[in-house]
Amino acid sequence: MTAAAHLVSAYLPSRVPGIMHDTLIVGGGVIGLSLAYELVSRGQRVMVVDRSEPAREASWAGAGILPPENVATAVEPFDRLGAMSVELHAAWAERLRAETGIDNGFRRCGALYVARSAADCRAVETLARTNSPRQVEYRLLERAELTRLEPKLNAVPLQGAWLAAGECQIRNPRHLKALLAACLARGVEIVAGVETYDFDQHEGRLTAAITSAGRLAAGQYCIASGAWSRRLLNRLGMDVPLVPIRGQIVLLVSRTRLLERIVNEGPRYLVPRDDGRTLVGSTEEEAGFDKRTTAAGIGGLLQLAIDLVPELAAAQVERTWSGLRPATADRKPIIGRMPPLQNAYVATGHFRSGLTLSPGTAVLLAQLMAGEQPSVPLESFSPDRY
């Protein structure tokens, strides 16, 4: 039994029918659990139901990269959400450790953004130029400084390397384990293996969720089922361009730690952990709901790792896996109330940034659900923008 399964094993579907909660959250990934944690901190009675096992889909599968942000200079809503979330991650890491004793691995490790082609150089230069007004620094390194900072990195194929000192990381499985433990300790009821099929409605309000455990009634409802959200949104009359994007990852183990910082090349990366492990990811594939890893996908990631850090050729392949990221057409999340329903909300479509944006999403949605003005305007994330 996994840690997550052990945590929720006491919460059986047979206990569910007839219980009235303030909020029912459909989906037990990092978005749903973060929202539950925030709502219960505000005194709500919260239930989370998950179609399979909480904290085991895309939330668990990611690499835990938190890009550099500056909360003081962020202007656009997406940037403000990102900056708010990264700031909250630092606070939540301390709070979750205090509440559960679990260290989620949050640390400010910094990152390199490397380029092996002229096109990649232009892309990173654009990233650096775009972030400069926001005082988020991406600094071009001289070859000697790059070698000093990361002596194991193969500088020969690189045309450029930029340092982002503010980039952070957390370890997804540990973070989710801490969230589960904190939610349960605060009284959130988390139920695994409950499929949600539909909803009852009356006079512009949801009155119950129709599930494999029976009808579940609550004052408010939130769909946070990641790539599986589209079907439920369709049942509520909302067709959104939400598709699963498969991302494959390889976990390597070395005798010694070979990198100090995250290394990003386009959408792919190497993430060094303190224990000598290195995560290598990630592909972007439209493969439906197929979570299998492939020879081509894993082979390409292994080649990336060896090209950038030749000593990784001797590393052990400990494990491979994939996750399905929920992607919208504009690659922005869907966060907000579902009009015309008065008590139905959605939080999905975070694509590659689900874990990154999870605490900010939780706080903003909790504010909205409480009738408060969200700290960041949610209009650009509205579910009816389509």
C-alpha cells in the first residue's frame, strides 16, 4: 500500500452518503488538496472525492520546478498568480513541516537555462528580456563561470547558458504526502475510489453530486479533476478545450550528486535532488489518456541527460513514469465560478504548472467562494472565456 493509500484507507465510501459538507471537491490532486487545505483552514467542512487514488496523477508525476518570480513587480494576472504561488510555497513548506513533520524538499537551488542552437538562444534571450522589467534576473554566464558553477555540465555543445538564481524546487510526492496528512489532521474527509458521474441541479444551484458512492450533498462544489475534468464540465453544459498532454520522466541515481542547480533546455530539464537522484523530463505528447512510457520518449530523455552531463551515462535508471497534464487551448488555467450556477466552481487546466500554481489557486478560489474579492483578478482564467 502506498503512503497516500494508507493515509486515506480509513475513509471508506460506505461512510459517505448522507453527510452534508460545506464544500465537495471532485479531484484529489494537488489543486483539490490545496483548496481543501485552505478551505478547512477557514473553518469549512470539506470532503474530497477522487476517482482513483488521491495524489497519484499529474500532481505526483511532475518535477517540482518553481520558476523565479517577483511578487512586487508582477502585473499580468498569470504572472501575479505565479508570483503569489511561489511566495506561498515557501510559507506552506514551513507550515506543513510544522503540522506533519514532513519536509517537502522546498529549497532555493537556482537554475541554468541552456541553449544548444541559435533558435534556443533567441528563446532564452526573449525570456530574459521579458522578465527584466519585472526584476526577475536571467543572467548570461561566461564559459569560465559556468564551468565553476557546474563543473559536471558539458559546456562543449552549449551556445549559451543563463543563470536564474531565484528558481526553486520541491519534491512532489513529499509535498502531496504532507498535504494529505495536514488535510486529514484538520478534518478533511478524503475518499478514494469514488467516481463522479453527474450532478443534480435546482434553480441555478447544484444540489448533489451523483457518484459511485451515492448522492453527495454540499453547499458548494468544485471540479478539480485535472485532465479528467472535461467530462464533468460537459455534464454542466460547459465545453472547454481541455486535453491531456502526456509527460514522460526518467529518474536516475548516481553515487554522488552531479549538479547543484536545475538545468532547463526548452521544455526539458534535469532536476538534481539532494540524495544523488536526478529527474530527467519531460516530453509533451498528445496521446489521449495513455500513460504508458515509450522507448522513443525515454530514449530521448536519456540522450538529453548524457549529452548535458556525460557522467550520467553511468547512472542507474531507477524508474520511469508519465503523467497527464490538463492543457487548455491558451495554456492558461481555468479558475472560477461556473456561470450560471451559483455554487459551482472549477480549478483545472494548469498544464505544466499545476504544482507550481496550486497554493495561489487555492487561496484565490477560497476567497471567491467566501464572497471576497480575490487578491488577483480571475477574469482571464474564467471558465466562460471560451
